[in-house]
Amino acid sequence: MSARTYLLDTNVLLSAVIAPELLSQEIRDNLSSPTNTVYFSAASIWEIAIKRSLNKDNFDFSPEDIHALALETGFIELTVQAEHCSALATMPWLHRDPFDRLLLAQTQSLPAYLLTTDNLLDQYSDLVMHIALKKA
């Protein structure tokens, strides 16, 4: 099997570090394989921080904890760079979520496969890999 590079959508990042059993065995194997490179975006930590600040009952994840867990898992932090932001100016408006749009720009910049549970993102690129989470 050849080496692959992945970028995790925020939903997938949360599952990977908090409840990996929600991911298929194939995805868990891909994320833990030493031949693959797995990134998480600083934009995902930003998204988690914003959702946490809204005090939603069903969202009690700490951005600091998720960041630490992602690094402990061996994932690599991907910073947000100007080139990622600039790419948004020419990206079609097929999806309105600003975090997902930034993750798409980062995916194309690396390049990497974006692992996401959002099937709307499939329209953007062959680099988008839609995955399903198992029921808890």
C-alpha cells in the first residue's frame, strides 16, 4: 500500500481522538499507519473553540484538550497560511461553511485527502473522501 496524506475534517478529528470506535477499521488503520501522514488544521481547533464558546449543551469539547490529544495521537498540526485564505477568493460557493471551505483550500494546497462526514464537500475535489461514522 502506498503512502497517503490526509487532512481531517473537524468532525473526523473529534471522532479520531475521542471516540475512534465510531470510525471504520479501515479508516483507523489508515490514520495509525506509519506510512501515512495525518494532519489536523488549526482551523478545526478554532471551530471547536467557537462552538465551545457558544455553550451548546451537546458540545463540551475543550479546544486545548483536542489539540493535545491530536498531537499525542501523532497527528500533525497544519497552520492556516495566507495562501490557504487567498484560495478562498476563487473557490465556488457550493458550500457556505467557512471552516469547511478553509479545510478544502488546505487540502488542495498540501495536497491531501480530506476525510469528512459532509457529503456536500464531494463536489469540490477528487481529494475529498466522504466517510460515515458508526452510531454510538
